[in-house]
Amino acid sequence: MTPPAPSVNEVIATNSNTFNPATLTVSKGTTVTFTFQGTTHNVSFASVTGAPASIGNTANAGVQRLFATAGTFGYECTLHSGMTGAVIVN
């Protein structure tokens, strides 16, 4: 019996008032951990089919989201103008 493939986990970190990386390309089925360091941030995804649930105001924690649908999922921190990013799922 073949063991299951290891799950893939990518990280997007908040650094000051930016997401790092701002754009991340992943395969379907990838889990992305958004890490919030210090300052409170949130992740508000654009309202498109397949987008994961948005993440409320969070500080000093990591929150995971599964990207199960192909597409481009833009997001922003509504607390900090210009703090935007995207996850591209192939």
C-alpha cells in the first residue's frame, strides 16, 4: 500500500504592513498558514467562488486556510490601506 502524499503547507507572513510573499502560487489542495506577528491584521478575501473564509483581526498567531479550488484569490488587510496579496491556485 502506498502511503498518502505529504500535505503541503505554505506560509504567508505579515511583516510591518505587507504580506510576504505578496503573491503565492500553489497547487490545489495546498494549505496556507497566514502568520500574524505583532500588529493586528486581518485577511479579507475577494468574494469569488472557491475563496476560503476570511480571517478576522488576529495578532501573534497563525491561521490556516485550505485552497481546494483553482483560481486567483485576492485579499487585503482592511486595517491597513494598500496591504494586499493574492494566492494563485493551479
